[in-house]
Amino acid sequence: MKVDINNAGTRYTLLESIEYREHFVTVPRGFITDFASIPKILWSIYPPTGYYAHAALLHDYIYSTGGRCVGLFPTTRKEADEWFFMQMKTDGVGWRTRWTMYFAVRLFGRSSWKN
């Protein structure tokens, strides 16, 4: 995945589109993400660009569109979180990290969901 990083190292701009065939979603070139939205104090344990970055990109994109980027039907926030979990599993992220990240987005993601 090719990205351009801002000077603060906190925002990443996609330099190429990323396709998630199993979800019928393409994240367009130019999309800006922070990958995993993790407080800086936890970056030594869970860096934003960890093994889950590919799944976090999908999750960020779905959240940024309020689920309207998926096929003909809007996706709910809960479904977006479940897709994040499933993509992490597909990407080989360990079960403990998958569950930790999933519970974090369920608990703290509401304010980022775009209606």
C-alpha cells in the first residue's frame, strides 16, 4: 500500500486505490486516513499502522461515508465494525488484537460515524 505521510506522521493519503473485493468496496486514491485511531499513549502497544492497518483503512472509509460506499445498501455502524473484525482475521491479525480493536471501535467509534 502506497501512502504519503503528513509532517506530523498522523495522516496518510492513499497514492493508489485499494480494492476489497469480498466487501465490494474500493477505497479511492487520495483518501486520507489515520489508519487505526489509537491514542498516542498506546502507540507502543498498538501503533496506528500495525498488522491491522489494511482493515483499519476499510473501516475508516466505510465510517467516512456513513456506510454509503457499499453496494446498493447502506451499511450500519455495527456492520462496519464487524467487517473490520473480519478483515483483520483475513489479514492474519491475532485473536487478542482483533477482539481488542473490535471492542475499542464498538465503545469509542460512535463519534466518528458520519450520518
